[in-house]
Amino acid sequence: MRFENAVVIGTGMMGPGIALTLALGGMRVTIASRSAEGAARGIETARRQIEVLRSNGLITDDAAAAGRARITAGVDLENLVRDANLVIESAPENMQFKQELFVRLDGLTSPDCVLASNTSGLSITAVASRCTRPERVLTAHFWNPPHLMPLVELVKGERTADNVVEAVRQLLLHCGKVPVVVKKDRPGQLGNRLQMALVREAAYIVQEGIATVEDVDRAAKMGFGLRLPVYGIFEHQDAVGLDMGLHILDYVAQDLYNEPRAPMEYRGHVERGETGAKSGRGFYDWSTKNLDEVKALRDRFVLDVVRDYKLPPD
């Protein structure tokens, strides 16, 4: 299975970064948008992100120039996908919209074209349920920001062919990403499933008065979270010793939150209209915090770690 021509649908937060990843891996990539303005914006974002990688030493000048040259954009989806070997959609998280889009792509693309969704949580089996060739459909969930974060989750639908997953996995390795295969199409995939378990317990800790929001975040950022890039969950357990780990787990598990819905500490904020930075208040008062500054620090940290420590170490 050869990947030479790709189309990335979407010019928002994820699409341009996905496009530049494939372009830097040697593919010719077209960013598909519904408008000329969106297409131009997608190109500009991809080129700006390539410059971030170049100026920080993650790619060479020649690689940056070649990557820029491989990225184009357009609005005529039917013509854009005609010769594609790979189409990745990064559209809004709406099941009906994605199902209709994939039915359309199923009819427009060649029989051997792979169709992937960047969905962070929707069932890829359901997305592909109306396609005539669901064996070529899978999830390829890039993490945000996609030009910096190495991880891509490949989720198999119930009818996704193994060779399709492996071909995309090899492509992503070639592009410098770290693909993981999620063998079952379950809510939350892999990374978000782990993250939501942590969010749920963090909210419960605050609800129970065990610690403040600020100290929960400090514990995560300055404790176990700081070592995770080089010391994974199971690596840490093996280092501790599973006999001791089991004793601790059995003891702590009795007091963990285990209800099948979000704790009231979380739900209450939403019910009060406190939806986070976009409303000015959530767990934090964002009138005293700058989200752009927080994101810039996040990007700087991720960039430095990926570059300086040659992650992943395996």
C-alpha cells in the first residue's frame, strides 16, 4: 500500500498540522476547505507551523522548504480526492455530519484509498456504518497541537482491515510520529480514556475537600506528570514492584470515585455557566490568567522535550 497523495479536510485547530506532518513525510497534501478564505488560512497556518519546527531545530531548512512546496489547498472536494491514497477528515465532532461525509468520500475516492477520521471520541464503526468499504476506514487521532505532539491513536473499527491499520502505522512512523493501535472501538480511545479517569478523580478530590484545584494541578504537573515522557505507567509499576503496587492499588481503590457520571464538582460548574476560559471562569478565574500565555508555555515545553530528549526513547 503506497501513500503519495493525501487530502486533509478541515482548516481549524488540527487540519493544517496534520497536513504538514504528511508533507514533511514526503506526501503531496491538499488541505480541503469549504471556502477560498479557509483554504488560504489553512495554508498560512501550515507554513507558520513549519517555520516553528525549522526555527527550533526540529527540521532542516531543506526539509522545511520541501514541506511547504508539497502543501496546496482547494475547495472542490470531488476533484481533490479523486487521486488521493489517503483522506483524513478533521471536521466538527458531529456523528451525523461525519457519517454523511464518509458516505460521500466512499463514493468519490478510489477503491484502495484509505479514509481516516481525526475524531477524538466518536465511534469509527458508527462513522463507517454506511460506507460500502468499511474495511478501509479507521480513526487517526492526532493530539493537539498536531505539529508538536508525537502521539497518533489508530483505532480499528469492527470491520477495519489489519493491513490498512499497519500501512497507516508505518506511514506515521516514517513521518516521525508515534502511532499506537487501539484494538477495540471503545469510548475515549486510549489517551482520552486515561485522561478522563484522571479528570474524574481530580474533580472528586476537590469535591471532597481533600485538596484545592491549584494543588491538584501542582501535584500533577510537578509530580508524576513530569516524569511520564520517560517513565510510563507500567514502567513505573514494574520499578516499584508489582507486589507493593498491588497492595497500594487495592488500598487506594476503595476510596476512589467510581460513579458512572462526572462528579458534581465538575457538573456544577457547567450548570452555573462556568465553562472555563471561554466564559471567564471554570475551575479557575480566567480574568487573572491568560490562556494564550498558558498555551505558549505548553508548546514551548513540548517542543523542548521532543527536541532535546529525542523522544520517544524506545
